[in-house]
Amino acid sequence: MSNYVVNVDIDGFTFRIPVSIVTREDTYYYIVKEPKCDTQCVDLKGKVIDTMRQRSITIFDAMNETLRNLGSKQLMEPIIYYLLRDLRGYGPITVPLFDPNIEEVELNNWSYPITVVHRDLPGIRLVTNIRFNSEVEARDFIMSISKRGLPRSVSLLKPYLETILPEGHRFTGTIGEITIGPTFSIRKFPPQSLTLEELILKGTLKPSAAAYLWLITELKGFIMISGPMSSGKTTLLSAIASKLPIYSKIVTIEDTPEIRLPHPHWVRMFTRENEDERSRINMFDLVKLAVRYRPDYIIVGEVRGEEVHALFSSIGPWSRHVNHIPRINTRRTTDKIN
């Protein structure tokens, strides 16, 4: 059993939330110990929200107006916590999203608890004491997420969502229709990408392999990163990209923005989904567009099919000085490539 504290920082307020990891009958549990909110706490929280909506004022003005005569600090703290958690944070999954030890937060079925993947327990899904009260609540949560990330909407016509949260986490979810009820998976990325040196220290790469990859980038060769889900493709890609010369011009092409580079001469391109095929922009289009920018390096976040052919065809005498670094998920691409 291990215990630690997660700092939840929202709008200048810091809440220290205890977390415990326990094992029972070969199952790991991630237990969040949030402040207790009794009936009075729930009622006052509701009054603050009603005041916000009726008066069209900010959450802080509504709190001051509703709670100014509340003498009990012991009662006020949980009210403020749950108001900020639900209105400014991510509701019931706020704590695991603020926990730097958590890599993934998942909802596979609204009637079951949320599960998480912990950095200290790779490959193991921990069952939490966090759950949605109804299918409607879970669906509303996913709909609210669609307003926070990139402008990628979710509807009955397109009942799934792929976006990046403001903190840089990758969110994939459905509201049903193509799944039995709402589902989601949130992949958290570290605040700073790992370098090749750090991957060596962690034992992920041998020094000789890191030196070889660095040499290929210096010589502007073609690097292809291939592997199954969650095998570290993006981590390795970012580590290699961190070694690119600072004066180089780089074009990245992605479905969702995951790659982060410190380079000043960096052009980011994103695909665009649309029900109207005429206004849809896919990776095939962007790969062809990228070579017109006279880049020193082209980095493709993930290739799945026809864009692979565009990438290879762009390596000709007129583009021999361009380095291409695609990230390929073998599970998605093998059949199409062959």
C-alpha cells in the first residue's frame, strides 16, 4: 500500500488531495480521498451555481455573494473545492488528471468505475473509487470536453471525439451509437518531452542506438518509427526531434497536436475532418503541401494508409535534402501498406 498527496491547482486555489494505492485479491485500486460534501454543502453549491446563471456573474462573485455570511471555514473549503472542480476542473476525474503519476484515465462502461494506468505500475489498470452516476452524466461530460479542446465537435452524426485538452492531454471518446454507452480514454503526456539522454538513462535506448539515430538526423536520412499501441513511438519521435539543429526549418503534420518542439522555424499542420468531403483535409494533402515550404525536416505524427505513398514519393532528386520522420502504428497500417 502506498499513500501520497496530489496538488490540485485551480484558479489560484491549491487543494491537497490524499491518494492511496491498495491491493486486494490481485486487483490494484486507486483510491481518491476528496473532501466530504454533506447535504448542506450540496445545497450551498447549488445556490452558487444558480446565482451565477441568474445574475450572469463570475463564479467568484457568486461565491462571495452566497458564502460571505458562512462562518464555518470547515464547511466553506469543500464547497469551494467542488465548485472549482466541477466548473473549472474536470469533474470527478480532476484528481487523476492532476496526478503526475497517472498516464491514462479511462471509462469503458459508465456503470463501472473509472480505471487508470499508473507510471509505477506499467501495464496494470487500477480500479478507482470514481464513477459517473448515470449514462446521461457520462455523456454530458464528454460533450463538455468537446468545448475545451480543439474545435472538433461531437454529435449523433459524428458520435466520437478526438481532441487535445488545454493541458496537452489526448482525449478520445464516444457518446454511444458506435459503442455501448459513453466511453473515453485520456492519454496524459509529461510536461516536457524526454531527451535521447534521458531515454538512455532509463534503459529504453542503448547509447549506440541513440547515437545512430542522432547521426541519421544529422545526415537528413529517412527514419520510420513503427510499433504497437503505447509502445513509446511519440516519446522516441520527440526525443529525436529535440536533436534537430535549431536553425532548421521543420514541418510537422498531425491529426491531433502531440509533438512539441523548441525550434523557432517550426510550421505545424493539422488535418481537418468534415462531413463535406470537399472541405476535408487529410494527411495525403498536407504531405504534398509540406514539401512546398522548403523544409529541412518533415515530421508526420502518424501515418495509416495512402499518405505513406505520398511520403515515399516525395523523396526524389528535388527533395533529397529533406528528412522525413513518420510515426507508424503497425496495428493500423500493416494491412494497408502491404
